[in-house]
Amino acid sequence: MREKEPWIWALGIEDTFIGQTNRQERTLDEYELTQHYRFWKEDLDAARATGATMIRYGIPWYKVEPEPGVFDWSWVDPVMKDFTLHPEMTPIIDLMHYGTPLWLKNEFMNGQYPQRVASYASAFAERYGELVRYFTPLNEPYINAEWSGWTGTWPPYMKGHLGFVQLMKQLSKGIILTMEAVRKQRSDALFVHVEASKLFVTSDPSLTKETALWNEIRYMMWELIQGLVGKGHPLYAWLIDQGMTEEDFSWYRERAVELDIVGINYYPQFSVNEITRETLDRELVPSVIPGTGEHLIQIAEDIYRRYKKPVFITETSYKGTIEQRIDWMEELFVSCRKIADRGVDLIGVTWFPFLDMVDWPYRNNDQTLEENIVTFGLVTLEQQADGTLKRVKNAACDRFEEEIRRSRIGASTEEEGA
């Protein structure tokens, strides 16, 4: 997987698909809102032009399986063919980013969710398994469980720590069954297990123990799917308190999987969270505080020390001006070199999203599409008079491309001198 350069350079296209509107919400389909369904070829060509050699790319499950067991690959087929025609950029397929089919009642808490998502994954792998080797079974289980199970923002609208854990239990089972299903179609499939790489801190000395617990909770998905949770595990008592059972832990141990690649999603504006007495007493999502490259380094070292598996930074970017994005990019490049120098097997770095995106609150607010566009990308989305979102490469993209070229020149020089 690794190239001659220090690590793989990758991109990703935001692929959230929340189609449920039964509470009068708007559909949050990022491919529709950013017009990627229309401009997918242009977007992929632009991504390749940067020099990136991998891309995280999602499949809209709710569209490709409009009825249980009935699949419509009409949009996906030409996209996958395009990847085969341009092997210089390899896809990591996001089988599940956010969002379930409209027919799956109670969404993630449907008793058949793990089996249904595995069935869909099997169908995808059966059709495209010869073309695709890299998969993410489920993007950011922590955030899925937070938004759908803790804050009640997304379906099935559960709340509190109990809802958070019940969602995580279902999601983790779905991951395992998805991996099993894909490997029946392609035995050498490799899985990039992408998670929101939280770091919890506190300014209250009396909350040191609680903060340490939350720094274990951030690993919950990885611990569950590897069958590591049982009596004596730091998460055991807390998970029992939130409704998990010995039967649940036994299920995970019996179906335990091994990690291939650990994916870290790190955003300096969102990934570092502060534990306070209020957040604990009221079961609130901890507030974010500004993060730095040093926090990313700490997270990468912690994860590598724990699992001894290759680390891929699968998402990072900065919401702000082009100058702010470039500033973070510079800090990111320095931090990645430090991560590698400290012995972490860093195999990839991803700027995500490649394009600007529509902010998730669009689903519930009454602002226009243009007002909801958030500036994370290397490509700016500019709304035209006819509603078309024009793609405009920006200076942050120029800097990203420059770093890719520089790294390859450096790698070639080292190889010649060896």
C-alpha cells in the first residue's frame, strides 16, 4: 500500500446521506447538495490532478438499495468504471458514512440493522470486488452514535449515554458482519477503520479519573470489534451501567476481528473536548476547545502504542478562510513528519473534504443552500445565477499539490542516494 514517498497522499469527498424527513427535516444528501451526482467525473479528475493517489469515496446506501434486497447500481457503475480507467488514484470505499435506507424502520436500532448493512456490503463487494480492495465498513462510529444516539439530532433520535452506547453496540456488530460479508467476496480485502479521534482534557483536578475514562471511551468501537472488552477492562463497568451485557461481550469475543489499518479523523476545531462537572452530571457532549498539531501527534502516538497497526490520517482540514486552511496545512505537514519520526507507522494523510460541503445543520435550519456552504475544501463551491455550484480550485489546493511534489522529489533523492 505504501508508496516510495513518506506516506500516501489522499483526498475525500463528503458523503453524508440522511434521507429521513418524517420530522419535517430537509434531506441531507451531500452528493445531491454539492451536485456531485452531476459533476462526479469533474470532481474525480480534479482530485487526480492534485497528485493524490487515494480517495475516500462513499456509496449512497439509501439510493442503491431503495427496497430491501433490491439494488440500483445505475449511478455507481460508471463511477466505478472510471476508477478502473484511472488506476493512478485508488478508492477507499466508504460503505457506510452516515445514514440508512428509508425503509429501515428505527434505523440503526432496527434489530436487523447489522444483517441489513452486511447484506448491502456483500452485494457491493460481489459486484465490484475485483475492482476494489480497500473498504471502510463504517465511518466514525463515535459521531454516528453521538448524533443519532446521544444528542437525538439524527434518526433514530435517541438521547443520553444509554442511547450512545446502544447505538455503538449496533454499529460495532454491523462493522463485524460487514467485514465478514466483504471477505466472502474478496478474501484479501483490507479495512481502514475510521474513527473520530477524540482527545478529552479537563481543567478540573477532581475530574482526572473521569477524563481518563472518556479517553478510553473514544476507543470503544475498536475495543468492541476486537473482542477486548470484559471484566477488568477499563470500559467494562461503564458499559454495563449503560445496558450492555455479558452476552454482548461474548458475541464480540466470538466474532472478534483484527484491525488492518487504523484511520484517524482529526479536526483542530472539533477533536479536542473538555470534560467538566456539568457535562458529566447532565450527560452533555463535552465542549470543544482549540486543538493543535501537538494534539494530533499525541493522538497518533496513543493509538499506535495501543494497537501497533498502521495509522492513516483519514480526515483533517480547517473550516475558515483559505489562509486559515493553509496555516493548518503547514502545521499538519510538520506534525506528520514528527509523528513518523517518533516511530509511528504513518502510511497516509488525507485532506477531507476535497470540496467545500453543505453544513449538517442545513437539515434543520431555514437558511439557503448557499448560506449553509462551509469552507473546508481545496476546491471552492461558488453558486452561479442558475444555481450551479461552480468548482474553483483555490490556493490551499495549490499548497497541497506543492507538498505532494516536494515529498516525491525528496523521496526520489533519498532513493538515488541509497
